[in-house]
Amino acid sequence: MTNAGLQHELRNDETIRAYLDELVRLKSPVQFWLPHSNEKPFETTLEQVTGGTFSSTTTPLLEPGQPLHFAFMLDARRFTTQTQVVSTGVYTIPISIAHGERRQNPRGPFDRSMDQAEVYAVESRQGAFLGGRTLQGKLLDLSARGLRMAMEEFDVLTGPVLTVRPGDRFEAIRISDLLHTPPIQCGGTLMHLTGSTAGFMLDGLSERDEKNIARILAPRFPPSFGQDFPTRKRKTDVADRLGAPTPKRVLAKPPEVVERQLEPEPPPIEPERPKLSPVMRIRKAAKRILLLSAQGSTVALAEAFRQDGFRQVFEARTYVEILNLAKRTQIDLILLDNTMGGHWGKDMMKALHSHRLLLDTPVILVVECRNDQARAVAEALDAVHIHERRESYDDLQPVLHSILLS
């Protein structure tokens, strides 16, 4: 039930500081999360309150001036407010706090689960194009040295269908859906296969990812996380050990006649797998694609997207339609028609960015002909790819895989 008799918003500076001091004293968990983001809230505790700022014990790398939402629990009530990043781990004291609902449990209300973390490993990568074998599944264990994963899906983007073996090299490994931590991307080598479990040795891990694993993820992992892979001791020869008896010479056995074994029958040829498994089709259906065209020239392209499994394809022709759609929907990819890619297209994208809309959304420019003018427009819009309208939809599929499914 709601807090009857309490004002919805508190603006008393002394009371706000008292709340923060109480959080420091009790070491109660608090939550931070980025506005307009699908990342899970980051959980931490407060360290101290000084002057016009307060600090937390652990935090991801954040840019100064970035706004953050802030929530905490006191006396079985949930409070929410907004703050601003001064530096990594230091924030401004809020000017107001909003009361939430009264809850049954006054302690430990936040989720510490790591069950949602996923691993996606790709064998080869050439620029934005992915190829070779792919592995996908839940994260079971993670450290700065390696990881273990449950192999839920094995697929092939390009090349023949082959099994995976220890020692195989994967150029791109992506670990996503971690606790308010950016996705981790690096390379790795397959070290062991045990049933449906695979172990990778990581390499090329960035300094930022190593700090996030040590400072943010490690304190929230289960006790079994972070263990190094077991190493077998090297067996030495018996004669080399201290106090070993003198080995006796063993005479060679006479040669034996061995019958020639029949050659095994070749394994049956497996049928060719479909390009996309049902799991990846579900992932495609969740992606949101926006097609921008002043004259409706992308209707055929929109229909090709829907037939291929993309269920959330939006079309817009005016700036008002684009603005309203961007405010209420998160867009994963924009296809901008060349007729809108001139000065009006650049002004439109600049206006959207000024509203902090579609800042990190990749753009594909659709043109009649890939010439110098089209390349100049793509460079001005910071487009990731140029697609000619006369090309088939199959030519665009590898680009979609690298942008939406990596």
C-alpha cells in the first residue's frame, strides 16, 4: 500500500542528508541506473557524505556530468531520486527525494542474480562481418583468466558444419546482461568440453573490463565464481625420482601377426542446417528497426524484413512521426533513404540527438547508386553501411547479423 499522510516529494536539505548518513551507517544496498537504458540497476553501498557530494564503495566507469537515477530502502519504504556524476564513484547530493510504496521486507530488496548473463562466441570476424562457427549459452563462471558456459546453441554462419574441439580459436566472445556492467568483448581459446559445458581461456581483455570484473562483478558473484581452470601436474619418469630402484631391461617381444581391420564406414552426411535457428529468430523478432523515407520507397524492404523474422519494423515519413516514435520506443537500427539523407536528414538527426534520442543507434544509408555523393552523405551521418536499392535483401543479411546479433 502507499504511504498515506506523506508528501510525495521531499525537498528538505537536512532530512536528505540525514537519509544519506543513515545509509552510510547501516551499509544498506542502494541502486543506480542510467536514464533511458535497458541495463540492469547497479547495486552498491554508500561510503561517506562530505560537503555537497556523497561517494559509493564500488561503481562502473562513468563520465562526469552524467545524470543517474538513485533508489534506496529505509524503514520498509522505497525512495527514488536523481543525482549527477562528479567523478567515478562521487555524486552530487539530490535536491529532492520521492516517496514510494511501503514494502514488507525492509532489508535486502535488490536482486543479485547472475542467471541472465549470456555468452556469444564467434569463430571469425572480418571487420563488421562474422563467420564460422558460433556458440551461445548461459554464463556459469567468470574470472579475468577465463569463463565457463552452458552450450545451449551451436550454429554455423559460414562454411561447413563441423564440431568444436579443445584448442579452437574464437576471435570474438561477447558476455552480455551482466549486473549494470557494459558487455565484455575479447577473444578466447576453447580449453575443454565437458558434456554441455565449455571452458574458454580469455585473451585481449581490456583494462576497463578487468577492473569491472575485479571491482564490480567479483563481489557479487557466487562463491564458486572466479576459480582458475584446474591444471594437471606433469608426471615425471619413475627413474628420475629420488630413491627409485634401478630399472630392469625389458626384452622386446617378438612381432605379432595382426589381422587387417576393416575400414570403418563413412559417417552419414548430415543435412544442411537452416541459416537461423529458432532461438536466433526469436532474438531477431525482438529487434526494433526504423525505416525513414519521405516518399515511401522502402516499402519493399520493410516487407522483406518482416518475412525474414523481424516482427518490429516501423516506418516514418515526417519529423513529427520520427520524434514521437523515438520517445516511446527504443530503436536498434535505422535505415535512412537517400531522399532524406541530404541537409534535411542531417538536421533531423542533429535535432533528435539534441533531445538525447537515438544517440548510439547505428544508421544504414539506402541509395540508388553507391557514388561519391552517397559516400559523403554516409560520412556526414556516420553511417555504418551503404545499401544500394537494386541489390537483393540477401546482400544485406551479413550486415544485419553483425549489427543486431553480435
